[in-house]
Amino acid sequence: MALLRIGMLPAQALAASAAFHANALPKIRDAIAGAPDQLTLVFDPAEHDHRGWKLAAVQDLARQYAPLRVNALESDDETAIASAARYCGDAPGLTGQLLVLDGNGASALLS
């Protein structure tokens, strides 16, 4: 399983989507080339209006590169990210999903 952090994106959803596609997508394709079975993207937290473009991007990547599984997490909580990444790795049918984590106790359930 590979984990790829997307890093900071602009605050406005349209600008963030454009930056993601221009800057992060080439890095994602490089990571996919080296990911044997799964790639999990990690987005920094953002406002709710970012969810649509993020989910569409993850779903498109999952379809395009199947059978490689592509999922995404949105969080800045390292414990939650680690737990959710393990969960994604252990769920062989999980692909094309965006999991928004708030770090309020889910790690105990996902550990």
C-alpha cells in the first residue's frame, strides 16, 4: 500500500481542483506506477464544497487504474490517517472512496 500526501491546495474549490489536476495528478500517476495494489491519497482538510471534485477525481482514478485500488482520506490528524490507511489496506473491495476523518475516536474502531 502506498500513501501519497497531496499537500496544500487553494481555499476556493475551483482553484483547488485546478491546482490538483495541474500539479498533483502527474505525481499521482507516478505513484500509481509504483503501487502494487493500492494507493491512498491524503488531502488536507477543506471546506465541504471541495468534496465533489475530490470524490470525482478519486472515483475516476480508481476506474482508470483498476484493479489497483485508489482511495482518499481528508484529515490532518496523523493517528486517524494511520488507522484509516490500515482500514483501507485491509478492505479488499474498497476503492474510489473519499473518507473525511475528524479524529474524534474513529481510530479505536479502525485499529
